[in-house]
Amino acid sequence: MAIINQATKELQVKIVYYGPAKCGKTTNLEQVHSNVKVASPENKGKMVSLATSSDRTLFFDFLPIEAMAIKGFKTKFQLYTVPGQVIYNTTRQLVLRGVDGIVFVADSQYDKMAENVESFQNLTDNLKSLKMNLNDIPYVLQYNKRDLPNVAPVEYMDFLLNNREVQVPAFTGSASKSEGVFESLNMITRLLLNKFINESARK
Ligand SMILES: Nc1nc2c(ncn2[C@@H]2O[C@H](COP(=O)(O)OP(=O)(O)OP(=O)(O)O)[C@@H](O)[C@H]2O)c(=O)[nH]1
Ligand SMILES: [Mg+2]
């Protein structure tokens, strides 16, 4: 649930990057952190990462971004990644708490399809355990690592990961070259802000 502070006119939104181990979630946040354009430098938050020595996320990465004012509200996006390694499921559940929007990052390499599907299933299971449902949460898909030679066709990845009743926006990307990173982030923020505007219009 987005945090709306009527007193300070602030809207705080939590976006979680989810996906299997080494699919490129941390890389997405690093690219956003290096390339995001903000009105003034103090609007650019510090990126906090808790990683093992081999750069695997141990707990999560966190990057706050202050964005434009909308309907008189200052919007603050908090970007988080989960640790993709299967063993860290409790941490994934913790990071998912209070999530508003999700960028599901999939690894496009053919031999990662089973891990992608497993991670997507793990996402829906973890949301269920938090009494949330993916149908109610805006999310986008990012088919990452398209620069590698052994990638699966987009249609096949759509078939595996974007086969729910309502199809969601899916982007191809190479996060390490910053491709697809802002396309995914812009779309999820647009979906979230539309939801906020629609909900506040109904009140
Ligand atoms: N070739 C290629 N490599 C990438 C791409 N995106 C990320 N990588 C590399 O993949 C490796 C894993 O990336 P991370 O961003 O650490 O992956 P992660 O999803 O955060 O992994 P966990 O924290 O273990 O869940 C790193 O060596 C990245 O440089 C990409 O688009 N293409
Ligand atoms: Mg990581």
C-alpha cells in the first residue's frame, strides 16, 4: 500500500525488483542510480547494498528516488531488490511487505527458463502468504540479458511468464548496458501513478 501523507503532501511508493538469482536485479538498480536524472542532486538517494563478497545480494538493495510532483503530491519511489538465491525466501517475504509495484526480471538465457518460472511461482506464493494477490498489484516483466547468444524468443518467454488473464507490459533489456532499465521503471511508475490518481478520484 502506498503511503500517502496528507500533511506533508507526500506519496511514497515501494517498487520491488524480483526474479531468479543472477538475473540482473541489482544491476538494474545500479543503472538507475548512475543514470537517473533528477531536478537537484539532493533528490538522488544513496544506494544501499548488502552483498556477499561475490556480489550476490544477501539481504536487499535499496535506492530511494524523489520524482515529480503529481496532483500536488511529491512522489518518492523506493526501489528494492530481493536476493534471488532460493535459500533466502524469508528475506524475500520481508522485502515484499508493503509492496506497491513489481518489476519481475527474468534471465533470457534458454537454460534459465525453469528458474524464471520457479521464481515467478515463488513470487505468487510469497504474496499469498502476505495475503496479497498478484492480480491486484501492478507489475511489468523485463526479459534481461538479451545481449547473450543463447536467449529464448520473446514469444516463448511471454508464453511462460505472461500467460495470465491480463497480459502485462514486457520489455527486453540488457541491464548491464542500461537497455530496458528505464523502460521498465517508467512503465511501472506510470502504472502506479495511474492507480493512485484513479483511487484518489474515487474518494
Ligand atoms: N551479459 C549480461 N550480463 C548481465 C546483464 N545484467 C546483469 N548481468 C550480470 O549478471 C550478473 C548478476 O547480476 P546481478 O545484478 O548481481 O544479479 P541479481 O539478480 O541481483 O542476483 P542476486 O542478488 O543473486 O539475486 C552480474 O555479473 C551482472 O553484471 C545483462 O543484461 N547482460
Ligand atoms: Mg542482487
